[in-house]
Amino acid sequence: MQPSYLELYNSGRLEKCAEALYERLADCTLCPHQCRTDRINGRQGKCRSGVAPVISSFSAHFGEEAPLVGRHGSGTIFFTNCNLACIFCQNYDISHLGRGEEISFEELAEAMIQLQKRGCHNINFVTPTHMNYAIVKALLVAVPGGLRLPLVYNSGGYDAVDILSILEGVYDIYMPDFKYMNSETARDLSGAPDYPERAMAAITEMHRQVGDLATDRNGVALRGLLVRHLVLPSNIAATDRVINFIANLSRDTYINIMDQYRPEYRANECFNLKRGITLQEYDDAVNHALRCGLTRIDGIRRQTNWK
């Protein structure tokens, strides 16, 4: 199965996609914040970013979900900054403090090619929402340079449906977070009170584009949707309601129910975030997913290891 962006490139539609995204940068509406700042002329909105790509690292990563990692790793490219302001971010040095280096579109394309040469199974763009123009622009260089790997859209879930529509065919694999189903929590912890409805709309569009996760004979992802949900203390993320939505979308959705929350960055400002989660809180989340009929639950593996 060839990545869908190759057809876009050959038809000339990938270049039109880049043009459409560039036009949005002049009055930026690349994400639901709708900052409408002129990023082309150096003004910055909530993502604190301009036009050129800024990355903190790129490497073969073996800590991602098994269908992405395979035997040779997921080729991750970590973009600096973020369109969310999560006070508990585990990568706050990158997303909040801006650790990273501005590079050219050609250098971003070369990073993709290098990861392919290392044997990675995919190119995994971490926090791509505010950098979608840079990614597509770099693809116009990487494709004639020989890039043939599936692309992973690894976002925080706060994505605009109209931008995802423009991007249709660029990404074969979507891997968004679904952080919260509570507006007040989303406002207080990430600065985005409309996060629940935006995430539901975005993930529905992602699923429309790529469907449920499809893998090769070795279990390596080729195309489809994976969803991540980080269980937070005291169920402040309304995990049960997040899982209900995912199950209604498709019971074949691959969902990673994550147990690794720890207080980081400014988490101590929120009373409920000052501790990690309990084993019972995590078991409750996984058991609720099972009761909802979800069968592709990454968390079952961890739960089994505990018993």
C-alpha cells in the first residue's frame, strides 16, 4: 500500500494544498484558536510560531504504540511549541519553553529521508497542528527525494475540521489525543474551553478520512486512526465520557489508555493534579472501555502485566 500523499504529489494537488495552507498563515486560522495573526510577517499567536519549521529533535523512537514502532522504530520529528497550553505537559521544555532550532524546509525534508534510510516504519510528526504548512512544503521536496513512508499526524486533538479537510490525503495515519470531555477542565488545564467539541469534530473527520487502523502482516500500521487518552487523577478528564465517544465512533478504534501521568511543569497549581493516578483509577478506565465494546485497547497489555 503506497502512502496517499504520492497520488496528491503526482496530480499536483499537494502543491495546491501547500498554497491553501500558506494563505491561512497571513491571517492564521490553522487551529481552532483562530488567532488571525499575520505569521508570514512575523506576528505570533498562541502557538508562538512563524512560518519556518522549528524542531527539537528527530530520531527513531521506540516508545510509541506497537503498530508504529514495529521492529525498527517510528521516525519521530518533534516540533517546538504547541497550540495548547497544558499546565501538566510532560514535554514542557519543548512545548512551553521553546527548546528547538529553526530549520529550512529542505532540512525538514532531509530529516524525513534520513529517518527512512534508518529503516523507520513511518514519519511521525509530533505536535504538527501549527506546522502543517511547513510539513506540506517540505513534502514537496521529500517526495522527489524518494520519501515513501506513511505519515503520522500525532496531535493534541485540538484541530480545525476545515484544515483537516485541506489535508485529506497527506496523512495516512492520524494519532490524536482526546484529553478531556469537560469544558471547564479544558479551559483551566489547556486554555481551550471548546476542546471537547473541537476534538470530537476533528477525530470524527480523521476517522472519515482514514477509517479504523489497518496493519500489515507484521502488525505495523499502514493507515487508519489511533486515539490516545491520558488518565488523570480523580477522573477530572471525564474519561468515561471520552471512551463513550470513541466507542460510538467505532468499536474497532485502536485506543491507547495511558497510565503515565505524573505532575510536571505547573501541575502543582491544580490540587487534583498534584498526585499520580491510582491503580484503581486506571483499571476503572480500561474496564469501562471493555464494557463499551472496545477491543483494540493498548492499555490491556499494561493491566495484565500488573496482575
